Amino acid sequence: MTSTPVRIGIIGAGRMGTQHAGFIARDENAVLVGVADPQSDLLSTRSSVPHYRDHHELLEKSDVDAVIIANPNNAHVDTALDCIHAGIPALLEKPVAVTFAEATRLTQAVREKNAVVLVGHHRRHHPAVAAAREIILGGGIGQLVAVNGVWMARKPDDYFEHSWHREKGAGVMLINLVHDLDLMRHMCGEITAVQAVTSNMVRGHEVEDTAAVIVTFASGAVGTFTVSDATVAPWGWDQVTEDDPTFPYRPDTSCYSIAGTEGSLAFPQLKHYYYGGRADWTQPLSARYDPRSIGDSYTNQMAHFISVVRGETAPLVTVEDAAATLALIEAAHNAAETGTLTTITAQESLV
């Protein structure tokens, strides 16, 4: 038995909006019915669907079951609030907001209206994430001790032709590191403290192009993360997974090293290192590849969103959950500005 495809509108026809149009097109349970973007009708023309000058027109004039919000970061909250008031389920691209205070405003609206919003931290839907989470939280590497993460790449100059990519509300921490810290919360547990340094040395924009962050988990484990969008390097989610064919695939490189008292994981390959006998640094390590299911983040996220819209399941990433991740980014910025350790309060961790 087949169901009627979910009719989806896209708000924002930039890079992510265009990508989402492709994800919709390859899912038989979804159909694109309109695009709202004040700057361009290229995506709507290419997709043979109506173009709307703003999202209000899309919500009022089109027959949509759900929308994907992929406009600039600083418009996320107001756009999501309009969708909530219209009673339209939404997939809201990350970051959920620019500030924690804005995210809290959205969280309150979701609670009051019992609204349906899935936040697009798409990496949580990757099969390696589910497998690694089960291994880590299930004690498969013993007690978690330390995590190291790297995201380094070279964004092209034309990426920064969009002014909002150069101004407060963007930056490599809010656009890229937010993914890594979200996954660490999901796979390794809540983060309770953060230290950071940032730099805009390469481009000189208002926002940072490079950052180094140290975190403390509630369990007592520690983590270090280095991110930069101004380097020539192979390390990072986009290069080491096959999520997005836009990025050349590097199967020989990992983006996270996750270490415990009884073993460690290289992610996303799930190469599991352990001692076959006595645990001693002079002894040779054994290694195996732990199993995971197949698929990619975006395909799985679209299938999940359709299921959420149909009322078959709850959002994997709620606004409340995403706000807690945003609180970490805000804390990291504060730590970098003050040069001090910033503690994440219970309210910020749990929203």
C-alpha cells in the first residue's frame, strides 16, 4: 500500500535549498510544490514549480503539507514561527537560531502550539552515527576517556560573496563546528564546560575562519576540536563520508578519534582498536571494522521527515535539542572572547 506523497515547499533557494530539492526528487514519498526566495526563481524554474517572492506567499497560496526552511541563519527563527502559526510542519536547517535566546523563543512556541519541527542536524541520520552511539554508550570501548575531532577544508572565495557568510551569525563555529558538537552530545553525552580560541587571521572577516575548542563531558571525558574553513586539508566529515558527492571522498581518512579504557574507534569507518590480550602500550593492537547499516544522512533524514509529517514518529532532533547544541557554540564564543573556561548550565544543556 502506498501513501500520497507529502507536498513540500522550500524556503530559501541557495545551496542547501537546491540540495533539498534533489533529495525530494529522489524520494517517491515526497513532491516539491513550490519555492520561496526573494532573490532568484532559478530553482523553481528548474524544478517546474511555482515561485514565491517570500515564504508568506508560499504558506498562503500553495497547497503544502510541509516546508523546508533553508534561508539565511538570521531568518530561521522568524520563518519557523510563521510556519508554526500556519500549522505547517517544518524541517528547519541548522543552526536552529543565531543565538540561544532566539532558540529559546522558538522552543517556547513549539511547546505552546505542540508544533512539528525537525531541525536539520542531518549527520545524526548517518548509519555510522547510530552504530558508534550504540558502541560508545553500550560500553563497547570501555569508559569513554577522550575524543578528538577535526573539520578542515578550504571554502572558495565566492562562498563569501554572500554578505551573511562574513558577518555575525555565520562563521566556521556556527556553520560547521555546530555539527561536530551536536554529534558529540548525541554519541558521547552532554557537555558541561568549554574553552576556546578563535582566529580570523586568513580572511579578516567579522567572523572567525579558524577555532580550537576543548570540552568536558558530564562523564568526565574530555574532547578537543579544531575547525577551519581556510585550510587545504583532507580532514572533516564532508571529505570522509559519502554523504554529499560534491565533496571528493577520502576513505582512508577519519574525522573523529574516540578513545576509551578498553578500545577506540576511528570514525566514520568504525575501525575498532583493542588489545587481544594484556592491555599494555608495548603490546600490538588488534583491529576490526564494526558493522553499520547502509545509506546516507540526507536520504535517511528525508525519509524521517516524511514520517514525522505523517505523524508516524517524533523528530529525532527537536528544537529543544538543537538549542542545547547552539548553547555550546555560544559558550565557545564566550570562552574565546574572555579567555576563560565557560560552564554550561543545566538550563542551557537541557533548555
